Amino acid sequence: MSRLKLLVAAALLGLPLAACDSETAPPPVGQIDGQVVVEGEGIDGVSVSLSSGAATTTSGGGHYSFADVEGGTYTITISGYPGDASFDQTTAEVT
């Protein structure tokens, strides 16, 4: 009889653990898009990078895109633009 009590006790103790969801929700994933423009014209061939290390080059009228970006706030850095232009560093948030 004590063996049966032990099995029942073990089963009852295991129920709360079985109810716990061990999987966590995946982080949100999004996209960051933009355009590098100087005096109203999109500039191709400009390097754009995120603080995560991802990088791309503008094309098609200065457009850039980062796909499958995990949720968070990213600093966007631009380089390789014409010498007479200047850009402020900006941030983007993926939620």
C-alpha cells in the first residue's frame, strides 16, 4: 500500500510541472526600411548598417531594407555618401 501512496504522491507532484509551458514565445521579428536622400534625390551605393552588425547598400533610388530583424532598438549608421552631405545618426525600433 505504501508503494501505491508513493506513486500517487509522485504523480500529483508532477502535475504542476506538466502544466508549465517550457517553450517561450519567439522574439518579435520585423523589418527596417528606409531611404537615403540628398537634396530630394535618393543616393545609390551608400553603406547602411545596424548596431547589430547587419549591413547593406542602398540601391533603387537610395532605398535599403533589413529583413528578419529581431525585436529591439537599433542605431542606424550611414557611410559612403557624397562628401558635401551630412546625416544624423538615427534609431529604429522593431516591436
